[in-house]
Amino acid sequence: MVRKRTSMHGQWSSRWAFILAATGSAVGLGNIWKFPYIAGENGGGAFVLVYLICIAIIGIPIMMAEIMIGRRGRQSPVNTMYNLGIESGSTSHWKWLGWLGVVAGFLILSYYSVIAGWALNYVLETASGTFTAMNAEAVSSTFGSFVGNPMALLFWHTLFMMLTMFVVARGVSGGLEKAVRFLMPGLFIILLIMVGYALNTDEFSRGLSFLFEPNFDNLLYKHQPGGEFILNTSGEKIFTLEYVLIAMGHAFFTLSLGMGAIMIYGSYLPNRVSIAKTSFIIAGADTLVALLAGMAIFPIVFANNLDPGKGPGLIFETLPLAFGHMPGGVFFGTLFFVLLVFAAWSSSISLIEPAVAWLVENKGVQRVRASVIMGFACWLVGLLTVFSFNIWEKVYPLNFWKFKNKTFFDVLDYLTANIMLPLGGLAIAVFSVWIMSRGSSADELEMPENASAYNLWYYMTRYATPIAVLVVFGNLVGLIDF
Ligand code: TRP
């Protein structure tokens, strides 16, 4: 049996510190910004159901695998995969899985920071009372002219990236722990308040049924975002697993899985902490936040006759409406966007941590400098997203296959969330049960090898998870053409 390693980058002070940090990574723009808008684009209920199933059968097993691998290796994902690959009698080429993650995290952060910048701007706008008593049209056009202004987006993107690199430079197990302790519960409470507000709109039940009543036609047939079916030449609906893939990709995205973020957080996890229990807590909290966000937003959407398939602007065009009309709206609105920024902040640091840790480990670069280098590079790539909403609104860089009519932002989002993360996750699952020995994984999961909990994880990760990912994925690459 291998001697337990320790991480050169430090360790979480306790099990709760890890849970908070990992939940901080998981809960972010994905839950509050992305989940509602993609659920809206893809018809609600059935999409949400598939997303929930993916969390349960793909997300939780892979989260356990990632934490387990991370703690076993105790290094950046690149080096962890390298070492464990050799240690398991396989090859050092598993390090490429680490690299895939580094690239994915890097690309995600590049656009994540731009959207977080929107939230920063909305802190200011809400605080200064811009939305007070505004109607839906004015709220929409405020959003439109904001994202239409490249300089404004650039400014907030730059600021957010600096905030992120500031924390990363100081080491993630330091200051972050303390901040997340207050912010997570705060975010939760304000979401409850928003749901309370939505409860009083006339359309609360319509919002709920949109979210929770599955209509599979809306999910399984090609449609315009949020609307009409696209028909083939003989006037029939066209079957596709594309939206199922989006739901699955989002399960990875929202749980921060498939690129080594949770793996590296696991590498800072003290020994003897139960990985299964913590995974359930993290996934549960993350899912709850997303559902609450949906329950807050859709009633407002329907009460104001807005289009649920509006796309990435959805929360920025709906929530300010509520804040503009509710008592204490300036206060609650400002607080909401502040908390959203913090949620994004605690997520973004986990996206770049694998890259920074690798630079520190392999190139002997000091942490501060490593953060500056990575942050700057990521900021540069972020310009692609900055311009996707204005001067390059009609620029479609890879105009083929799944990337047709997609802006840089759309391409980055599709490529990372729907392709790289599921691929990475699949490889992590395969590694943890087909390459690592049962002895090592059981030891690291702190479960006896004959325990039913262990075997449940083992067989899910060995069969159910890869098959689910492959079927959905196979449709994408056209191997399985329904
Ligand atoms: N999970 C975060 C969110 O929902 C985003 C995020 C952070 C992420 N780290 C990640 C996504 C790693 C994928 C992989 O906002």
C-alpha cells in the first residue's frame, strides 16, 4: 500500500473548509445565470429532469472519483495523473487528461470572467437605483446597451480577473475559506427572499410547472431557443439528443467536474474525511441553489410576458424588474448581485488553480508570478467573449458542424461544457475504476472493499456513468444516429 502523500500547496483546515470551498467552486454563475437560461431555451421540465438524473448518476460518482484521485495524488491534476498512471501499472500518458483539464479550465475562465463582470456592473446599477420602477422593455434595453459597449465589458472583465488572480496568488486554502463561510449562506437566504417575491406574482404556479412538469417533446426534438419546432422537409419533427447533451454538460459544469478543479481541491483534503458524504453535501447544495434560482426567475418571466428562451441575458433582464418593483429593492438587488459576484469569484479561482499549481510544481515559478502569468493569458482570451456581444456579434469563427452560427462566446461555451468536460469526466471515471486498483480506490474512499456503498460507487462508475456519457456523446459525433 502506498504511503499517503501530502500536498506542497497546503491543506484545508477541516472537512468543513473543504466542503465550503468545493461548494464555493460548484455554486456560481452556472447555477444562477446559466441554469435558468438554458432550461428556458430548452423547454423547462424535461430538461431539468434530465439534468437532475445526470447529477445523480454521472455527477456524484464522478465527483467522488475526482476527489479520490486528487487526494491520492496530492498534486496538480497533470502531475497527479502522471504519477497515478504509473503507480497503477498503466502509462504516464494519463497526464494528458490533466492537460485537457488545464485547457478547459482556462477557456471556461476566459468567458466566465466576462459574465461575472456583468454581475459586477449590475451591483453598481442596482445600487444607484437605475431599475427603480422600470418596465420590462427598459430593463431589456439597459442590458442591451450595456453588452453592446465593448469598453464597459472590457473594464468589468479586467476588474473581475484581477480579483480572481488576487485570491489565487495568496493560495486558495487561505483567505477564501473565511469568505465562503458567510457568503454561501447569504446567497442562499437572498434566493429564498426572491422565491418569496416570486410567490406573490400571479404566475408562480406557471413558473413552477415550467420548471418541473416534463414535456419530452420540447427536449427531444429540434427547436428554436425557447420555442418552435424545426421541421424536416416532410414536415416532421426532428429527433435529437443534442439538448440532452446540453443538460449533461451542464451537470458537469455546475458541479465543477471533468477538468480537475475538484481534483485539485481534493488534493488539499485531509486524510480520513469521507469522500462520499462530502460529495452528497456539495451536489445537494449546488442543485438546491439552481432550483431556487429557477423558481425565483421563471414566475417573473411569465408575469411580465417575457421570453424564457432569451439566452444569456435572462437573469439580467428579469431580476432587475423584480428589484425595481419590490419594497427594499435597491437594497436586496444590490445584495443579490454582490453575492452573485462572490459566488462567481469562489468558482473562478478553482478554474485556474490546476494551471497555477502546475506552474509552481514543474517550473519552480513562485505562486504570485504564476497567477499573474495565467491570469493575463486568460484575460487575453477573454477578449473574444467581450467582443462576442458587440462588434463581433455576427462573427462565427468555426462555422461548421455544431459550431454553425455560433459566436466566439457560444463556441467556447459549447466546446468546454458540452465536449471537453464530458470527455474529461468520462476519462476520470474510466481511470478510477478500470485503471486504479480496487484496493487503492477503496482505501482512498475510506470504504471497505466489500461494503455495499463502495460497490455501488464502483459499478456505477464502471458501467452506468461511462455508458450514459457515451450514448449522449455518441449522438453528438454521429456514431449513433437516431
Ligand atoms: N461550477 C461553477 C458554476 O456553476 C463553474 C466552475 C468552477 C466550473 N470550476 C469549474 C465548471 C470547473 C467546470 C469545471 O458556476
